[in-house]
Amino acid sequence: MTNVTNVTKTAGVTTETVETDAGTARITWHRAKKARLVLAVSHGAGGGIEARDLIALAEALPAHGVTVARVEQPWRVAGKKLAPAPRTLDTGWRGIWPALAKSGLPVISGGRSAGARVACRTATELGAHAVLALSFPLHPPGKPEKSRADELLGSGVPTLVVQGGNDPFGKPEEFPEGPYRLVEVPYGDHGFAVPKRADLTQEEAVALITDAVVEWAGSLG
């Protein structure tokens, strides 16, 4: 049973805590005035919702009719430094889903890195409208034989992958063919950081991400 325990509002942003079987999760809402979709995005195993791509999406998408919910898994809310096992991450995601879906709008299940894996694994079960996979960790760095492609290919719903061109967890050319769309961020690493010598600035790289997601979200039925 999911139980909302606290809701606060600050400068147009709403923060909501939700009790799950994995502990207390937190949702930071960035609401569109005339929303037609909800995009829920969670963080990876080594960072939080302050990641540059998650912040950029929260700032850009509401103007296009997409409410953005940045989700902090219970382990992050509890102040722990190491993510738990994938099964526990899935439990936390299941627990916050009713709060994401309560508006009755279609929900895009998304996340970066480990959060993208969670979104793919649970999409069909939870009735996600689509999946947004940011920096999908196709394999551990230097270990391409330990592929996680089955998770991506098994999402069962329309899926967009946004991947850095130099991501050590899987470069775009390493991804198998499948029923998903992939957008490359040239020169980008796992956090979409680009070197100063790159042909595009960091701002342009982030804009490429938000533009791709806006266009893709607009194409969803």
C-alpha cells in the first residue's frame, strides 16, 4: 500500500514523500499547466536528481504539456551512498507508481543509468505509456560480455534511449537493433558531460537531450 505522508510547495515546485515497501521515497513535481503526460525520472546508482539531464528536463518539458516528476529512491532519501540490489530498486519504483499515476494521465517511466534499467524492467507490469532511458548502462565499463540488452529490449512499450557518444557503459554503436529509438549526444560521457575540445558546448549537448525528448514525447499517442 502506497501512502503519501507529506506534501510541500516551494516556488511552484511540489515535493511529496511516499512510503514504499523499500522505505520512504520522494517525488519532486514540476507541473505543466495543461498536462497531457507525466514523465517520471529517477536517478542512477551514483547520483541524485540533481543530474544535469534530469534538471534540464524538469525545466523544459512543462512548457510542452508534460509534467515532470523527479523521483528519489528510498536509499537516497535515507542518505545512503550505495544503491541496493536491483530487486529493491524495483520495489521502490512500484511503490511510488500510484502517486505518479493518480492524475489519470499516461505516465512515461524513465530514469538515468540504474534508473533506466528499473524503468525498462517494470514498464509492462506497471502499465507505463512509454520508457525514457537516459544513459542506459548496457554493460559494466570494460565488460561488454555482461550485456543488459535484454532489459532494454524487453520494455514492451515505446522506448527512447539517449546515450552519450563516449559512454563507458555502452557507446551508441554497441547497442543491438531493436524496437526502440536511440539518440546520440556526441562526445558525451555517462553523465552527458562533453570535453571542452568537443564540437558542441555543454549547453548545446543538454539542449540536444531536451529537444529529443520533447519531440519524442510529442509523437506519443
